[in-house]
Amino acid sequence: AQRVTQPEKLLSVFKGAPVELKCNYSYSGSPELFWYVQYSRQRLQLLLRHISRESIKGFTADLNKGETSFHLKKPFAQEEDSAMYYCALRGLSGYSSASKIIFGSGTRLSIRP
Amino acid sequence: EAQVTQNPRYLITVTGKKLTVTCSQNMNHEYMSWYRQDPGLGLRQIYYSMNVEVTDKGDVPEGYKVSRKEKRNFPLILESPSPNQTSLYFCASGRKNTGELFFGEGSRLTVL
């Protein structure tokens, strides 16, 4: 079964400190992983995907298949990073898996000045 | 402006009174999906559609119906709402077989 776990409901760090939002997944085949973000009063939007291997707004995420993790990291947090972050998975095996995009329960990141 | 539009944004209704939440996208996306967001449970998929006249159940389809008569519209229908359907609902669309979803602003539904 597909599952995405975000163990932290809330993460609070000081401005300038490193940030790591944890995401673990369960999927028997080959997955595609994403991070979505929702800033206050804005729509949920894609932040980054593992396939792109890009850094967006200073955030990076590496897919670790051995640990089945896709943690989101940023070396120096900024106040504008405060938001709700969701990890998501799309299976790449089979019709039904490709249609399901599963989200974790989300982590609220709060950056303290 | 490319976007996903949901209506109504807020609704309070009573048990058993049929309601429809509309969703429309102007990006010519094949894929559309409905999610509900509940505290501690994240976003759970209700129904999705890969194209016109093609719909399928997500993880929590009970009590909901959908239709996809046109590419741009994907309404969510609650035939007989119950209090456990009180939630925040999101519609999303995307190109087929990609994981990039574009979300609506959400519709907060309260069933008394």
C-alpha cells in the first residue's frame, strides 16, 4: 500500500538555523516524490519534485530509496519560509498508482525571528 | 490567468440536503481530482478523473459522487450530506501522468 508519513505536525526554528522536514514513504514499486507548500492565504502549490533535482527557494530534497525517505532541507531558514508543507507520492507502476497522488498529513513550519 | 476555481468557498448546510461543489480549470488539463483535508489526516483523495467521462474512486469516496462531462469541469456532489463530511475540500488539476497539481482555494463545508 502507498503511504506517506510526516512525523512532525509542527516544527519551529529560529531564523538562520537549518531546517529539515521529514518525510518517509511506503511503496512497493518506483515512486515519484514531491513537496508541496501552502503559504498563509495562498493556494497549495508544488515546491519541488525529486526528479528535477533542483533547489527551489533554497530548499532541496534527496530521495533515499534505502531509507524510503524524502526529507526537505534548507541550510538557513528565513521568516518567509513559514508555511504548511506536504510531502506527496505518485506511484509509477500501473494505471491506478499513476492516478493516485498521496499526501502526508503535513508539517507546519514556523520560523522565529 | 491560469487557475482552478471552486465554488462555493464556504457553505453551511444541514444533514441530508443535497449540495454540489463546482470545480473548473482553464488549463486544458486532462487530470482532475478532489481531496478533503482534515486535521491530522492531511489530504485524502476522494475521486479523480483521467479525462472526460473517465472517473475513479480515491481513498475516501463514500458519500460522494462526481461527473466529468466536460474537460474543464469536475463537480463534487454530496447527495445526502452528513456531519462527518464537514471538512475543507480541494479540487486540483494537472497534465496526465505528472505529479504537478494545481489547486483551487478550497471550499470549507460544514454539515449540521
